[in-house]
Amino acid sequence: MPRTDHDSWDLATSVGSTATMVAAARAIATKADDPLIDDRFAEPLVRAVGVDFFTRWVDGDLAAADVDDHESGWKLEHMPLAMAARTRFFDAFFLDAAKAGIRQAVILASGLDARAYRLPWPADMTVFEIDQPEVIEFKTTTLAELGAAPQADLRTVAIDLRRDWPTALVDAGFDKSRPTAWIAEGLLGYLPPEAQDRLLDNISALSAEGSRLAVEAIPDRPQQDVEKAREMMRRATAKWRDHGFELDWEELGFEGERNDVADYLKNLGWRTVGKQMSELLAGSGLAAIPQTNDSVSVADTIYYSSVLDG
């Protein structure tokens, strides 16, 4: 079913299932011989969601190469490497912000992100997690059943980002007068272009001088690449269905011309630097993910880090 402005999901369906896929990739990366990350909560959370496709992948009973379309620049086979590099980027962003004295953090569309539970936060840190009510309830309950405790003052904000989340965030104790560290990981591509702008506007309006923001963005693609991507997503959908999981990749995102994230943030007063996934992989000592000449691959994804000037 195509996305709408009023759709909803849990962690086994639609956009929510991508959060479970990412957690499964983090679980596999954590079990690597020389792991770059340590997310001990990823695997039990994936198992608790109960999607057999992802559980088999974590167990090694599903070969990603059997699921992937060989022409695609986005492969399940590459996900553990990519998520290791991505996780390290956002982990380091938060830890650097805390080292600089920032004491409140916001995780937008937190999904199965367990940073509030696994990072070594300062004792006086407050972490806000925003996501759909069903997602927040599931993760909070599951982690409590696992005996996990937040390592910071965790405030969950159960609201859809398409609603008035700024008010809900303030009501949860967010202080607009204090610098904040924000992350939008794996989020912008699932928002309509105008909603992406609105999200960045709201973040800026809530941010005091010295706030920091880290986001992930996919480069714009020419129209012929969009058409090719649609065909590849249709083939990927068919392969996933053959292996027991129904997820229509073509219907998850929103098309349309988007504003460049760095340029948009510059106009809002942020200083921004960006790195491609290929740079994150190289900087982490991980194997390269192939890039293609005629389409955007996961290696082309850009990771921006910004600081709000006065």
C-alpha cells in the first residue's frame, strides 16, 4: 500500500520494518570477528519483533546474496558494513557533543535505537526519543524485560513526526534555552520533500546557539536513475517475497525534488560538513562498498554534521 500522510506502522510492517532491518544489520556487525560497534541490544530486539526473515538473517540461516538483486546499488549483503560505519558516526557525534558540554540529546524517529541504554553518557545527560507510540511502547517494554536500564535520563515522546512533536517534546521537559545534540538517522528519505524542510525548520526553531545536528541524506538522482531504481526495487520486492517477507520497497519513500540539506541548513544558520558513506567506511578500516556509474548506491549516502552559530 502506498504511503500516505496518515499511515501508521509497527516494527514488522512498512517503514517500521526498516528499523528492524537496521537493528538486524547492527546485530550482525556486532558479531563480526573484529567488531567496530557493540550493540548488545540489537539482536534481542530483533528477535522480540519476531519477523522470521530478519531472525534467519541474524542467525546466518538466510544468505543475503540470495535475496539481493545483483544490479542494485543497495544490497542486504552490504548492510552490516554500512550500519557499522553509520552507527559509529552517530555514536561519535553524540559522545563528542557530550564531551563539549551539551547535556540534552534528541533522537528523531528512534526506532530500535538503544543509544540511551548503551552509550556512556554523562551522569546529568537527558536523552529524548521521539517515535510512533507503538514503536516507543514496544522498545521500552522489551528492554525492561531484558533487564536493561537507560544510562541517562531518558524521556520518551510517543508522537508521529508529522504531528506537533515540538510541543510534545517541550512538554516532556525539553529546554529550548540549552544547546542540544540532534540526530536524524535513516529518516529523511521516508519524509516527503516538504516535510524534510519542515523538520529542519522545527529543529532550528528549537535549538539554542551551539546546538549540533547530524543527519543522513541521499543525493538527488536524475529522472532516469529514479526509473531504474523503481525497477530494481520491484525486483528486490519479488525476491524478498520469495524468501517469506512482504515488503514493497517502491512504496516506502516519497519522490520529488528535495532541497540540498547542507544549503538548507546554511540558510537557517548552521555550519555543515558532510562525508559520504565511502569515506566513513575507509576511515573505519572497513571494506569498500561498490559504487556504480549510473545510479546512487549506499556508498554515496551523505552524513552531515552541523553546528548552529549565533
